Amino acid sequence: MATVERLSQRATASGSQPIGPLMHLALSRPELISLAAGFVDQASLPTELARKAIEAVLADPRHGQAALQYGSTPGFLPLRELVREQLFKADGAAMAGKHISVEQVFVTAGSNELLHLLVDTLCNKDDIVLCAEPAYFVFLGILRSVGVRAVGVATDAHGLIPEALEEELTQLEAAGELERVKALYLGTYFDNPSTVSLAEDRRGAVVEMIKRWSKKSTIRILEDAAYRELRYAGNDLPSLRSYDEEGDTVILTETFSKSFSPGLRVGWGFLPRDLVGPVADQKGNIDFGAPNFAQHVMASVLEQGLWRPHVERLRDHYRQKKDAMVAACDQYLGGIPGVKYPRPNGGMYVWLQLPEGVASGPGGKLFDYAVEEGMLYVPGEYFYSGGREAQRTDQIRLSYGFQSIERIERGIAMLAKALRRVLG
Amino acid sequence: MATVERLSQRATASGSQPIGPLMHLALSRPELISLAAGFVDQASLPTELARKAIEAVLADPRHGQAALQYGSTPGFLPLRELVREQLFKADGAAMAGKHISVEQVFVTAGSNELLHLLVDTLCNKDDIVLCAEPAYFVFLGILRSVGVRAVGVATDAHGLIPEALEEELTQLEAAGELERVKALYLGTYFDNPSTVSLAEDRRGAVVEMIKRWSKKSTIRILEDAAYRELRYAGNDLPSLRSYDEEGDTVILTETFSKSFSPGLRVGWGFLPRDLVGPVADQKGNIDFGAPNFAQHVMASVLEQGLWRPHVERLRDHYRQKKDAMVAACDQYLGGIPGVKYPRPNGGMYVWLQLPEGVASGPGGKLFDYAVEEGMLYVPGEYFYSGGREAQRTDQIRLSYGFQSIERIERGIAMLAKALRRVLG
């Protein structure tokens, strides 16, 4: 019989993800009001639209059978054409005259899978990916699992700070590590968790800077635009991709998980030409391409014009939930000195700064008291890689995506009670 | 501007897969009769059954919305319960008294994705996986991509030869490499490409042997049962899993891609208890779990009793196509000395031995003549890892899955013509 069980380095690293115990707690204590999970609002999920789209796919047996067959590795061509058109429409004048071929559109089962695929395609163990921090913790987990070093770059109320990026690249070059830097990762729309969108006047500068620092080999920008459509105020901004004249630097990733259904799970990205083959080769090894049927369904949703009106309804729906969470924060937390939170214009989160000295991590007083009071949040420290920048421990992420307005309000009241207990 | 583009080791290895040029040829020359692709028969794909199952999922808005929401990482619980029951039913007496909990059932988007996940969880670069050869070339590609060394183990008309496995393990131990051996991979039902099922009287011996050689750590058996349901003659055999008393060795993987629809893409596996957490952690990093909607649809297919009768119809359908291909081989190729092919009792392939000295690989005469005549096959050498065993170059895989009977017959006639040209 065996006496020692060893897993791969990747599996060992994956097993140490900090979010694991939190998810376990949420599952084992279903009575808790979780403002932690990034789930979308279940009541908003479009069963009637899905039925309509599926009926259209299955109405013609030949079309239906094509949808039930294996697809191609890069994805269903009409869907790729449709999301390409969508990008040119969203970016408007910013993309005018620029070219992205349909071959550069790559479909995956959600955009997270594409981010994983890109890290796996671009990076070896001990390579470096720069991350605007706080950063989506699942992406930090991907880097940890692949053995890639995340290097945090500071952000402010306008997103990634270009001067901080320049400083970090300068230091990495001085340390002889520039060649290890494979990518910069950042969310450019209502980022998870900061809720900030990268300011328009910084977008060109970031792309220019990364191109300038691509001295011996191209540093890619992984532009995560998962929340672009969940915009409740202000104008849409042009994507980072639209500032990339050569199209060799920015890889824009998007998804229908937030704007239609995460259960169908269709995401996509726009790849530089030189990465089309390598990403397809990698994906071919894993599963030959994203599930075909869901791609036909999403193409049908778009072709029938069902998506855009649904997004408009979603915006109204989430805007109310966002307003409710902000109002509850104002009511219950606003009077506590040192508590701060930017008012989000989109996305699914409120990013809360605690009073100085209050730690939010698991095992700390606030976390334990919050659970005692009956609610869950995500500790802010999960969104930091723990690199050169000191890990912030006095922030928390709250999601208004999944819970009802009534439960959002109760959850915030519970959090306030826990915080007041910590503050004595 | 960049001057050197470097990809990860994995991406570089993936880019060198031998099947790439073949797929490219098939896509660029659609007029060719491809007996190469492993696609299922499109006319057999069950649009009406899919519609019925989907209607049931969407009929109740609460159920429909749950299906359109994120699922859990290991998969939809009722589906996992159903495929668990299915295994106990299929294995019958062989599994009686054995226990597999529903927690050990893990769902992925097709079983290939699970095989990839398992390799990534178990193996580091330079580890070893033993492969019954000829072996499913996509699996060999996974190993190459992860940097794992495939070591071929000989098979005969009854599948993997236990004495060859013992000999290989003895040699690896002598070379100080036993600790690197993480798994044995084999298809146990109508294997792709050999069409052979591992003989019943070898099944227990293989499991016993691997357990005996698990001296310091457990060597796993990856049992690929993708074709189990496509059985056209003979009785079903008990799975290797049913010989694993402790349940720590055999990981049985299955899929609905062949027996229902590859476009929905639902596969699953039964994991040893100690791998449940690690596999879920890895999958969580990649995409949080297989697409949820398709899992609800497959659960509905099973709950409504739609699957089993469909499998019976499929068997009749493929049996006819298999008979047609074998008859065409008999008619056109049977008279050529040295040509041999076992008569398959299931699966989607005919595995053809060419006359001595005739090479089937790309760039060789037979391959080029076959394309000139208008057909495509998969060269047999792709199914060998090129390890200790000499790579066989005088075999080819023919699929009767996708093409119509009429085109199967024409394709075989073309192949015969090409072969006669080679033989002069």
C-alpha cells in the first residue's frame, strides 16, 4: 500500500488558495447572509429569453444537430462574428479604422478559463505578471497555481497609476528581471473589487508604456472587461484594446456570464495574431474547444436582438441593488469614523475601507463577529499578491449581486454591528 | 517594438502536436472524405430529446434560473447522483458491496478535460505516465504539453499485456524511476484506436499489479471508458474500477459525448477520496466548474428516461455503419496480402494493419496518394509515444462515426486504390 501521496506543484499551489475556507464556511453555514459570493442575481436570469433562443436553435433539425455536434476549437464562427461587431459598436470612434479579424476571436467557457489559458500559454514558472492591485483574487490564484510571480502595482480612485507602473518596470529592469515580465493584468471597467474604471486619460498612457517597455519581447496587457455592460451611471469608455494600434499588446477578455447567464458560460477574447495558433493548440489539448451548444444559444440570443434589451433591464435591476447597498452603508456604517467606500457606477461590488487598525482577515475579530452576527464578506487581503507593496488588511469586498435588497440591508446592518463591537 | 516572442514550455509543446497539420488539411480541403475525424454521426444527434429535456428544465422558472446560474465546482448534485447509479447498474454484481460516494463524482466539460485535469493534478514535468499503446493521441498530446514522459506498454488482441506492464515497471524500478511513475492510462472499452476491450481475465491482474507496484506512493489507473456504451456485440464487461477494492487506484472517466451529444459536452469521473479536494481546487482556478446549464439538461435527459432508449438506437445505427466499413474493407482491401484489421464489437473505429514495409505517415506515399484519391485517415504513428517500444508506422485509424455509409464505402475504395498504387 501507498504511504506517501504527492500531487503536482500546481495542485499543491491550488490547494493553498485563501478563498477555500471562506467558500467552505458559506456552504456549511447556509443561514449566513453572504455578501461574499460573486454570483449574479438569480431572479434576473432570463429563462424566457433562453427558451426563445434555444427554440430557434432546435427548430431546424440541421441547425440543432450542428449545435449538438462537436464545435471547432476557436469557437462557433457566427458567434465570433457577432461579438466582434459588438466590440466595434461599443468602442465606436475609438476603434474606427482598426482591424480585428474574426480569426482573432477566441471563445471559452467563461472568460476566466481564457485568462487561465493565456497565463498557461505565455508564462513559465517564476515568470512575472504585473497586477493592478487590489486584483481579482481568482486571477491571483491562477498565477499562484502556475507558479507565476504576481507583482502588485498601485491604484488610486482612477485605477492603475501610470507612474507606479513605470516605477515598477524600472525596478524590475534594474534587478535584471524585465525579461520575466510577461503581462500586465487589470480590470478596466468597474473592477472587481475596487469598482473603479481605469480613467480615460490614463488608458493611452498605460498601453504606450507597456509597448515602450516591451524591449526584447512583447509584454501583453490582459484587459479584463467582465463588468463592462453592468454600467449604472456615466458614459462607456473605450477599451484599452482600442488604444493598441498594432494589436499585438492588449488581449481584451469579455463574458456573457454577468450580462446574460453564467450557467450557459460563454466568454471570449480578442487575441493578437501571433497568439491565435498557440492558444488554440493549448485549448485543443484540453477539450477541443468550448461547449458548442451554449455558443449556438448565445449566437441566437444576439441574432434575435434579445441581449441588448436584457442588459438594459439588468442595469435598472442592479442599479437599485447598488443604491440599496450604498444607502445601507450610509445608514449603518457612514457614522463610523474612518469607514470609506467609493460610490460605484457599475459592477457588483462595494469596496470598503475600514478604520485604521481594523483587520478584516479570517481569524480576526471583525471576521468572527460578522459571522456571529450572521453575515459573510471577502477579506480585502485576498486581493493582494503580497509582493513589494505591503498587503492591505483593512478592506473588505461586499457584493450586491446575489442577495435580495432586504438581505443586503440586513447584511450591512450585521456588519456594522460587528464593526462597532470591534471598535468597542 | 518586440523582436522575440516566447511562449511557455507548455504552449511550445502543444504547438508541436502531430495532429495539427492533419486537421489543417481536413479544414482546407473540405471535399476530401475524412475517415480521420472522431466526430459522432450528426444525423444521430437527438434534437427532439434535447428539446424535451430543456423544456423540463425551463418549465419551472426557479429550476430554469438555477440552471442559468453558476453551478458548484464538482458539478450538479442530481446529475452526479444519476451517473453514480448508472455505474452501479452497469457494473452490477462486480460493484456490489462497494462504495462510491456522490462527493467522489466530478463533472467536467467532456472527459478529455478531466483527463487533462488529472494529469495536471498528479504530474510534474518529467514524471512518467504508462500508456497502453497504441493510445488515444489526444491523451499523448496532453502528456507532451505538460512535459510528462509517456512510456508505452505493449497490447495485443486482448488489450494491455500484463506481463509487458510488469516488465516495464521492473525496468523503471531498476533505472531508479519508479517514483516518477504517476499513472497508467488505458481505454478499457472498444479502445481508440485499437477497438479492443481489455479482456475480462486481465482486468483484475492489471489492478492488482498496479497496487503491488504502488510501493512508496499510489500509482493511479486512468480508465478511459468513453466508448463503453457504443457496444454492438457481446456482453458488457465490469469496469476496472470494480476491481479496485480500496477505491484509491482506479479513476474511471466517462462522457455523454458519444452516447448523447458532444455539443452539450458533459463528462465525469469517479475520483479516489484523496483526489476530490485537489481536483476541485484545480478546476476552481480554471473556471469554477463545468457549465451548469448543460448539466441540468443531461440530468433531465436521464430523469425522463430518454437516454437508455437513445443509446439502443445509437447502437443499431453505428452497428450498421461499422458493418458497412468492415464490408468495404473486406471488398476493397481484403485481397491485399498483409492487410489485417480486427472486427470491432464497438466504438467508432477500424484499426488497420498495412502490409509490411508500407508507411502510413504524412509525407509518405500512401498518405499523399490517399489525399490524391480523395480521402483522409489518421496515421497510426500518432498513437505511439515513441518511447522504448519502436514506433509503429504501418497502421492507420479509420472512423465510421461521422461519414454516411455511402461515403464510408467510397473512402475505403479510395484508400484501397492508394494502397495498390503504393504496392505498384
